[in-house]
Amino acid sequence: MASNEEDSKKVPELLRRPQNRNTKRIFIAATRQNDGKTTTSLALFSALRERTDKVGFIKPVGQRFIEVDGVKVDEDSVLLDAIFNVQVPMEAMSPIAIDPTFTRRYLENPDGHEFLVDRLCRAFDRAAFQKDYIIVEGTGHAGVGSVFDLSNAHVAKLLDAKVIIVAGGGIGRPIDEIAINKALFDRMGVPIIGALINKVEPSKIDTIQKYCDLALRRMGIPLLGCIPKYMELTEPNLAQVVDEVGGRWLNGRSYGSTERIKRFVMGAMTAKGFIDYFEEGVLIITPGDREDILFAALAAAAVAGDKKALSGILLTRNVLPHPKVMDMIAKTKIPVIICSEDSYAVASRINSMTIKTQPTDTDKIPIIRSMITANLDMATIIGTFAEADTLPSGQI
């Protein structure tokens, strides 16, 4: 069987490498989309900041981006900078943005690969300048990006990074997927620090910890920890709901955007049936002509006084209440939004939402920070970086 070194010669030649050979680099990969790379990056960044203030961040290849001062920047880079003030130029933290036609343009002109590599390496050197550690957040599993010759495994090799693999909760599926990802990282000669099992049901954490540890040991991969599923991290705020359903605000936008939605209730019962559901964290989904429900909500708000009767009302099918009812709503602190879809379609959309942490999610940040302290083996992570890992300048 060919060795890793022999096998790595079969992959596209690495055209150049970063000049920085001193900064310790940790590459965060995942077995699937939305397994928790960004949350892990945030938590690990916070943990490293407690050891040194010289921590950098880069997301070499980003697929979800926004424009900042005319530059396409991955939204995760914007998030991390907003929370931690990374003190790295934004364009250096997000050098390559994959827009909808990027792949087709590359396949038509693959000669642009050298330019992409050069851009990535220059950005890394800026992001890692005078840093003790730098977190490199990948994009999906080890093979994502292969179509334009910059898979996560390729980028990790290019940057001489060591990898942490994040997988979803469970035993069989995550272990199988970690094995697949390990094979590609091994092929590229990329060392793996360990694996993290994320979003584990709290009642199953001891069992999953035990058997994932046994399975990963057989693969030569340390289990770095099991992170329990925190419901607070899966709850959207009302602004995210508005974006998801294509809605618009009728009342309370200035104070309702950050309202955390813990559950939603469909307007399929009588107004009397809603009495027990009027509480903070609840979103009522109802057609605008169910004025009996709206009057019940108004009455609940009046009784609640300074407390919150509920966290919002979502009116469906673009049906507006009577103008006088709207005037009454405007005098309350109840956030109200409206959208064109029916109640069932809206509920399905909300139920299947992928919740990404936002800079405004100040209530989530302490939870994310505490995750590492309580559940991740930082000693193993730090212990993988010895002085011998620092390569002489220019060595490849």
C-alpha cells in the first residue's frame, strides 16, 4: 500500500505556500453542512483568547457572503470579528467568495488556480501576522471545494494546518463520516488533532462519549469532547423568521427583531384556547382575519403590563386586520409581521430553519464560550503544538 507521502503526490501540485511558518494553525472541518463549524470556531477562539490575545481567524473559502465596503466577505468572518474584534483586515479573513457562477467560470478557465492560491496565501500571511494561533474555518466536509481544486483537505495542506473534525451527534453515522473525511486528510498528509461530536442529546451524552471514544481510538483519532445540544442555540430571533418567510414588519421592528422564538402556535383553535400559550418566547401564526385571536393577544398584553405577553404575531396570506385593530396593535409592544404564504407553509419553513449565530445574538455568546470550558479537551489541542512544529522560514 502506498504511503501518505506517495499518495499525496497524486493530488494537484501545491503552487506556493504562506511565508508565515510560526503561527500555530487549527483547521476546523465538519462532516456535513451545519454540523457546528462556526460555533466551534467561536468557542475555540474564545478559549485561545484566554491564553493569549494574539489569535487570528480566516475562512479561506466562503459560500455565504455579504458586501462590506464593496468587498465580498464571508458572513462567518463578519460574525467573529463583530464579537471578538479580531484585528485582522476583513478582506484577509475572507479571501475567496464563491458566488453562484464561480464554479462555472473556474471550470472554463482552470488556469486561474494559481491566482486563487496566491490570493489565499497572501491573505493567510496577513491574517496570521504576529499571531500565536490562527483558526482556519473550512467549508463543509474534507472534499468540498474539489471542483475548483481547493478542497478543505487541499487548503489545510497548503496552510500546514492541523485539523479538528466536527460531526453531528450519534455513534454510527458520525463515526462513518469521520472515517471518510480522515481518508481524504490522510491522503493529503494533513494531521488530525481529534474529533468533536456536536449537538448531542443531553440524555445520551455519556453513552455517546463512551462508544465514540472506543470507535475513534481504533482509527487513531482522539475524541476531543461531546457537546450537548443547547436549545438556546437553535432558537431563531424574529428578524431571522422575517427573512425566512419573506415577511415585512407591521409593528415593533425596533424592539422586536431580537425577540427569541422558543416555539410557535398555529391559529387553528378558538381564541379561548390561546390563553395558556400567551407567554414570552411564543410566536402566534394566524391569518389576519382571525381578529378574535388578535383581540385575545391585545387583552393579554394589557394584563401583562410591563411583562411580555408573547414574542410576536405572524399574519399569513397577506391578510391585514381591520384598520382600527391595527391602530390598537400599534399602541402595544407586540411585534407583528405579515407574509404572503399560508399558515402551514410558514410553519414548515420555520420548523426547518437553519439557525446561524448573528452578531446581535448577545444571549448566545456566553453559552458558546462556556461550551469549550465544560466539554472540550483543550489540553490535547494545545499539546499537539510543540516547538518542533514551527517550520523554518521558506520550508515546505
